[in-house]
Amino acid sequence: MQKMMNTLLALYEQGGDLVYSGESVTQLMHAWQCGRLAEKSGASPALQLASWLHDVGHLWVNLEGTPTLVGHDDAHESMGAQVLLPVFGPAVSEPVRLHVQAKRFLVSTRETYARKLSPDSVRSLHLQGGLMGLQERSAFEAEPYFVDAVKLRVWDDLGKNSGWFEEQRQVALDHLMQLMRTVARDHVMQN
């Protein structure tokens, strides 16, 4: 468990400065902002951690450049969920797994939502399946972590502010490690 947490932290230490074309923040800034938005909204520690780590699949697959520019969907949500499930449980992994579907759901159900997406999110939307049909929306709404996934998705879209990163890099990473330890401990105690 500690080994995986160290690996996750190392991904942000090594790849946290990665910026995708059309985004105004680094991976670490984005993760921190999403986690802070979840915290400020009163989210559970597990949902805060899911918000921090929702894009860890991008770093895990270690692609260079911006995958969407070459028409590639790196399926980061599936990869991230697979990595997170054994250590933190479904309260973390499921919102991560579902956050791409949440984007598709919100674009399909809220007329103005698509206009708020960053250029890279627009490109990835098309690669990830575009609008959801009625049956797909119903199936998504039936997912046990539907509400958490939608919340995470909203924070994901809001967490791209280039002027908002209050902590030094190491302080942010220390906070992430502390949160990972808390959630992992809670997960072990529940099982």
C-alpha cells in the first residue's frame, strides 16, 4: 500500500509540470485545484482524493505531448481507476472511472456546459464518445457513484485557473500524501 502511494506521489513529482495543449495549468496545479475545490465544498476525504487523482491515468501511461492532438484517447479514467481501486477502494476509484462519462452526461443534459470546456476537453470529448443517448444517460444515472462523478467533473472543469496555486509544490505534494494515507487507512478499516 505504501509503495503504491509513493509511486503515485512520484508520478506528480516527475510529471506534475506536464501541460496539455489548450490547458492553462500543469497536471499538479490541476490536481491541487480539483482537490481544494472538493475540500471547500465539504466533500468526503475519499472524494477529495478522487478529485486530486482523477487524471493520474494520464501520468501513469506516460505519453509524451498531448494525446488528443494526434487523435488518441489514452483511456486515463480506466487506467486511473484500476490503479486506485486496490489501495483506496471504490469511493475513490469509481468517481475517477466515471468522470469522463460525467463530462459526456453534462454536455448532453446542460445546454451551456460544452461552452465551458477547455480546448483539450473539447477534443477529448469527441474521442471519448461525444453526446450520450437517452439509454446511456439512464445507465450512467444508475451508477452508484453517479453524483460523486458529476461533482468531480464540475471541479475538473473549474480547476484550470492559471492564477490559483496557493501552496509551494512540496507543500501540495505533502498534503496529497497525507490525504492518501488517511483514505487508505479508512479503506482498510472498513474492509
